[in-house]
Amino acid sequence: MTQEFKDNIVAEITSKSQEMFLLRALQNDAVLEKTTVKRRRDALKAMPKALNDAFELTVERIKSQGLDSAEQAMNILKWIFLAERPLTVDELGHALAVEPEDKDMELENIVDAKAVFEGCLGLIVLDGATSTLRLVHKSLQDYLQVQYDARLIFHDGH
């Protein structure tokens, strides 16, 4: 990828991000995940201009990962979104380790902390002050709430 094209990516994303850093970050990730210059150009042209559209695209990107990774990432988002209080990484790992047919928690089924973040494509963060996981922004909470209320996402909640 040439420097000129890199500069073009930055200019396009900056001009379409409406001065919102989160939108800019999600747009950047969506473009740079593409593996060829042509695919990156196409992604730039189709880049979402609104934050909710960027959330939708990111959730679709999560769902298009390998089946196990996609399922795990969506479960992570579901647990963080539906939890009554913020969860620590360990608590989330334990929650994910229990499967519906299990009578006890399988220690070998605990998710690696690094894997918790990788599959969620930037939609969750670790709050350094409280050592708990949270959604990246209140606007994501609002987006997921609308999707949840419309029964488009997490309808099999815990």
C-alpha cells in the first residue's frame, strides 16, 4: 500500500467521521481489515457515516468471524450488555465457561483474557479504574438496547 493511499484513507475517514473519535476508529478498523488495496478502496466508498451504522457494520464483522470466535464474541457482548453490574475479566471468563448442559463450571472452558478483547473488534474496553469490562461508549449501549428491544439481538439472553 502506497503512502499516497494511506494518506487518502486518513483523509477520507477524517472527513466522514464528523469529529467523532469512536466513529473514526471503527471506520479505520473496517477499512484496514481488508487484505488488498482494491478491497480497502471499496470499503472506503462504503464506509458508514453514522455511528449506529458503524456499530451495525462492526457487529456484522464480528458475526462473520469463524463460527467459534463469532459465537464467543457475541456472548461476551451479551454478558457485558445484559449484566446488572460491570464484570471483571475473571467473572466474565467464568460466566462464559458454563454451558447450558453443564452442571458445574469446566475450568478448561475458561476463556483466555486476551481472547475476550480480540473477537469484539474494539467494542469492549477494560476500565482501568475499576478493573471491569464495559462497552466502549454509552452510544453503543443505546444502539444495543434498541436492537435488543426489537428482538434483533441477544433474544436468548441469560
